[in-house]
Amino acid sequence: MTEQRVANLRVGSPEGRSIRGVERLEAKLHADALVVLLDIASTTTEDAAGIAKTSEKSDASSAKAIHETIQKLRDRSDLAVKALAHPGS
């Protein structure tokens, strides 16, 4: 990118505004996708917890592994929620 083009983007030229508009749209789409994934994670966590509870009597090691995986999913989901709540941090 040439120096003049960079300068135009900085001072708010139509081209710069257009690029920032696209970036905002991309950020919104990304956030929307994260919300959908968080919803899927929530449903998956509930389903997996039920499976783990059912398997506790017959296979304790598998139930423990499922519970550990559920906790990892919850931890990652919490990070995603925090990122959505505080963008740019």
C-alpha cells in the first residue's frame, strides 16, 4: 500500500470509511457465529452431562473423562463470553 493511500485511510477518506465498514461487518458476523457456537456448546454440555451421569455406574473412568471434557468446554465458553463482552481487550 502506498504512503498516500495509507494517509487517505487515516484521514477518513471514503475508501477508509468503506474498509472500516467492512471490518465492522466482519466483526459482527464473527460475534454472531460465536454466539451460535456458544449455544451449541451449552446444549452439548447438557447432553454430555446426562451421558456421563448414566455411565457413572458402569464405567467410572469414561464418566470422569466426560466430566473433564465438559469442564474444558465450559472454560473455553467462558473465555468466549468474556471476549464478546469486552471486545478489543
